[in-house]
Amino acid sequence: MVEGSETETARALLRWYAEMGVDEAVGPAPADLYSWTRADPAAAPRLETMRKTSAPAAPEVTSAQPETISTDEAIKAAEAAAAACDSFEALEAAVKAFDGCSLKAGTKNTVFADGVPGADLLVIGEAPGRDEDRLGKPFVGRAGQLLDRMLAAIGRDRTSNTLISNVIFWRPPANRTPTALETAVCRPFVDRLIELTDPKAVLIAGGAPLQALLGVTGIMRARGVWREIETAGGKRYPALPTYHPAFLLRQPAGKRLAWADLQSLDAKLKDH
């Protein structure tokens, strides 16, 4: 067997896993897949060589690893960064520069928003998926295509009268549901986004943003009922929970109820 061929085979398998979307983290934090480089297999110590070593080598003195900040510190940093923003563009830049969310290390792009800043409708979903991470825009996969069709049914689209974002700006490993700590770290930016764009109504798509923004669980019971989002600045905005388009792709029977929600949303926007 050619020396190093096993290593190359393993690397090829890992690259194939990544291309297929298999990127579940196996450690306490996501690995930065995009920073990996092809190392020289010859540089790795051979097992046989290690076994022949009769005595352990002296411990190597290395520089201290950078300390990770606590969740409380990350939230405070997010609050300060968000509060300092006086425009949509400044907020987008602040989110892209923010390193307090551990999810960022394992993603390719920060997915902030897409659409028209200042539109009277703001749609807030859960988190980016694989397509969103690749393109750097929210709701561009199959669920996003369905969302576009849903919005079009009430005369809405992201190019003229709608802004779309999520409660998380970086893709969770394997598209898992964001944790409460992850949404708490991102919440100051979401609040500031709402305040700066000042929508007439917020459409909350799915259970994760429902809990993150309203502290309510159970999208089945909560959907279709108007509530209010209160931001950190004390401002209140009408919010309507509905099913996430990804759920509707799995459960098409729910489209009837989602259509009723869209009609309620349309009526609310036309009343203003």
C-alpha cells in the first residue's frame, strides 16, 4: 500500500461527506470545515515510530489557546454592537463582524437578510440551511421557494415590499434547531433589525422563532393568533405566527391553515 494512501482516502471521504451535507459536529462546538487545508501526510508521525520511543518526550511549551467568552458576555457584546447601529447597513456589518456565536465557526457565510429594508412586512424564520449558507441569503432553498409563492399569493415579494431574515444568522450543524442560548446571543441583533426597519407587521415562520421572539411554545396552537413583539428598546410590533414553509413541505395538509394566516396578514397590512 502506498504510504499515506489511507490518509488521502479518509480526506476524500470527509470531503464527500461535506458535499453531501453531512456536517454534524461531534465536539462541543462546530468545526471550521472551510479552514481545513491539505496537510502533508508524511509530516504525521507513524504509529510504528511512536511505539519505538522508549521514553516520553519532554512536554512541549505552547502558547495559551484563546479563551472563549461566556454566553452572558456574548449577549452583552451583541447588545452593545446592536445598540451602536443607526442604520440597516451598519447593523448588517455588525452582525458579519460579530464572533460571539459559536455557530459562526462552522459556516461559510453570515446570512443576515434579503429583501427591502423598511418594507411594511418583515418575515422572520428559524435559521439558514445548506443553500442559505452557500449563497449567503435567507430562504433560498425549497422552503424559500415555497415562501416566495405564499407571499406572492397576497401580492408580496422580496424585491419590492418584503424583508426576510431569521432569528439565527449562521447555519446550525446538520440543520438542527437552534438552542435557546444561540437565539439569546442573536436576539439583540434581531430586535435592532425590527426597530431599524420598523415594519407594520412581522410574520413569524415556525416554532423556533415563535419561542425566541415571543417566549411561546407550540406553533400548532399559536399559529393564526396575533400577538406583539416587544424589543429591547421597548417598542411593540404586531406579530403573526404561522407554519414554517419547511413544515408545509412535509405536511401539505397544513397549507390550508397557512393560507388563512396569510389572509389575516394581508388584512392587517391593508388596515394600516
